[in-house]
Amino acid sequence: MKACGINTLTTSVPWSLHQPNREVFNFHTQLDLEAYINLAAELGLWVILRPGPYISSELDLGGLPSWLLRDGSMRLRTTYPGFTQALNTFFDKLIPKVVPLQFKKGGPIIAVQVENEYGSFAKDESYMLFIKEALQSRGISELLLTSDNHNTLKYVSHLSTSFYHPSPKMCVILGRFCPICQPNSPTMVMDYWTGWYDVWGELHHVLPQEDMVSTVREILRRGMSVNLYMFHGGSTFGFMSGAVVDPSYKALVPSYDYDAPLSEAGEYTPKYHLLRDLLSRYNNSFPDMPTLHYREAYEPAIMYQHLSLWDALSFTEGPFKSLTPVNMENLPVNNGNGQSYGYTLYETIITSGGLLKSGDNVRDRALGQRTLSLLVENCGRVHQGRDLDKQHKGLVGDILLNNIPLRDFTIYSLDMKPSFIDRFAPWKTLPENPSFPGFFMGRLFAYGYPSDTFLKLPGWEKGVVFINGLNLGRYWSIGPQQSLYIPGPFLNSGINQVIVFEEQEGDYKVQFEDTPDLGMAVDIQ
């Protein structure tokens, strides 16, 4: 960023990661927000902090923790007491960590964003004032701002600054935008989209580099500041990817490369070079571009051990008996916080065949067997829209057999956490005809200092990959994404454990290459 001529880092704070349970807070290792902000300061970057509580960021439930949905009356992003009480608890932990890092106290934080695009949600007129007060009462004293579409700015006009984010080739609107801004406030495009995200079953979205740089050039020509969303897209590891629901439900892929100037694996792109050239006209004292890390095409990992899903059930928390189906969030697991992500297995006894009807009660995919076992996957809760309160997963209602509701379920929670995978023992030697769904284990050898690599699974159908217990995310043969990025620090020098959970069929080896494959590309429309 610094070498490209950018002077400010904007970063969002995902509530769902920092408070995975009501009683558990995590600001360590990859979630050490203070260390991250201090690193920005060491590099001479200012910081705009986006503490939410809703951040969107194409994350599951827009970054809100799923345990909020255990409250049957929950109204997310409103002043509903169940939401505000939970938020106050989180802000009591979060805000004191960043108050000393504000500009007025000698730190790098020059502005704080209040919520995100609330104008398109706007269910509670007093909500934004509540968030503003929640920040200021805890010591936030820097400039407050928000980000919204130009046609919804009226809902957030009480804030100190309101912003508009244009889509490509919409610079004509910028001239009309300036009068909207409040007098004596900085004028800024808070989210200029440098690319777009991808969903399963479609193509990889790209924005032509000429479109991006011409738009940024026009914004700067008008004397406005611009925030590039994204400058570096990165990866949504694990099950954190969100989903869209308009016009129909579609889940996001784990790569968040976003066709950004800096690629998912931190490589320079033509967009980066064009942007650097443009920004050099405003500041010619850039540091040199850092040397990129080497990327390795490791030898394939051959799967040699196997554990069927049915054998793995003995390592779950449970099972649980219930007369009727129970959704994922309301299962009695995880110290009363319910299940957030992964799969849930529902089993019941049927005495005859017939017509099975699920209506809209399977969220989101189910594999069924005759016994009857339904393995239900949470493919990702939507990250935006007015139906956030309705994002329960698993079986959310009755399943009918010959128009009669099925009853007496045995339910297994398969959240795929490292603690669950670590309990697998003993593994079995991979048979000639292994059963599916199942877990497959192999080894990757990385000698010396491990390098970044890209994992590919030709011949596999759909599932999840774990490296040394870390969930890399989902894979699915329908694409567009055909590789999973593995940062070098995820690997050990020597032996690395590779576990694949495959739902349907596998090739029994996992490949590693030095280039990504995000699928066939299409220009953003």
C-alpha cells in the first residue's frame, strides 16, 4: 500500500470473529486488532476504523455473530434490547482497545465509520444515533462517517459526513454529489469498487483496469478523496463467506481476490502499476516496491487414511434427540451458543418410501439417504438485505413424507472446528472403495522455509479442506474458483497434515501449484 502511494488503511472489525460465543472474546494472533493498527502506524499509514457492528464485507451475516439468532424475536441492526445489550457488551471490550490509538492521542486512527450502508436497511430511525452515542460515550472522538449509496443518504444525514460509492463509469454523478455533503466536511468516495465478489456456479468477475484507473483519476481531479474497496481483497478462510439472496440465494466462494490491485496472494497486478503511476503525480516520494515472496508447486499429497462420516459422528458433541427438527443456531451445543457454521446431520426412522417434501425448510443444501439421514450444509448466511433476522440454518421447519411431518430426530452437530477434527482417532487405512461423505487424510512435505502455494482438487466434487487443522474453506467443482490459497505461514517445515471432507467422490490426491485458478473471467456489468 505504502509503495503504491496510498496513505490510509481502512479496516473492518468482524464482531463474529472477535466474539464467537457470548462469553468468549478473541483479540489474539490473527485477530490482534491493536497490533494490526500499530503496524499501520509504523509504516506511516493513517487508519479509518470500521467497528460496525454490521460491516457487510461479504461475510456470513455481515459479520454479526450467529448466536444473536437464538433469540426468536431478534431484530438485528435496530434498537431492539436483545441486540443493543449484546452490542454494548462487545463495544465494552472493543472500544477501549482502540481509544488510545486515535489521532488526538498520538495514534493513527483519523476517522471511525458508524455502521455500514444503513440507508439501504433503515428499519429504525433511532439506531444510527444509538451507535454514534455508543462510540462517543466510550471515548471515540475522531471524525465520524458512514458509507452509503447516493439514493439512501437521507437516512444518515445526521452524521458528520456521508459518502457515496459509485460503480464503474458513473463519475457523472460525482458532480451532483458535492452539494449533498455537509459544509466544511471532507468530500470522499468511501467505497469505490475496484472489482467484485464471486458466487458458486457463476464466472469470476473482473473490472477492466482502464475503467478502474479512469474513475479514480476523475475522483482525484475533482479534489475528492477515495477509498479503494478493495485494494487487497484477500481470502475468506473457513466458513466465513456470506451469500446473496436477490434475485435468488447464491453462496460466495472463499476467495476474496476481488480483482483488486493487489491479488489474493499479494501479487502486483496491472491495476497496481497503473494506480501507482497515477498516484505518483500527487506524491513522488514512494518507497520501493517490496520483493514478492516465492510460490511453490509442492508434490501432491496422497490420501492414505480415511474416516467415514458415520464413524466421525462419535466425535461430535451430542447426539441430541428432538421430536421436531431444530435449526442449527438453536442446537444445545457450544456452551449454549448454538452451532454457527458447517453441517448438521438429521436422522429419523421411516417405514416406507414415498414423496419427500421439504418446502423452504432446508437451509441450504441436503444430501439424503433412505434411512432417512439428511446432511444439511450452511452454505453461508446472506451478508446484506432486509432479511438478516431470517438467516437460520439447518432444518428450519417440518420435512414431510407423504404429506406427514417426520418426527423423532437424532441430530449431530458437525461444525468442523479444529477441536472436532483433532479428536479423530484411530483413522483407518484408505480402502479401495471408501464411503462418502467421508474424511481423507494425507501429507504435504515442505522443506526449508515454507512458501505460499495453491491447493487444487481435480476429480473431487464438493467439500472442505483443512491444513494443519486450519479450515481453508469450501471447494466445489462447479466453480468458478478451482484453487484454494495457502499462505506460507500456515505450513510447517517438514510434514503438514492435509484433511479433505468430501461429500460425494474423490480422486485421493491433492495437488499444489504456484499459480491460482479463480475460474473463467467475465467483465462486471
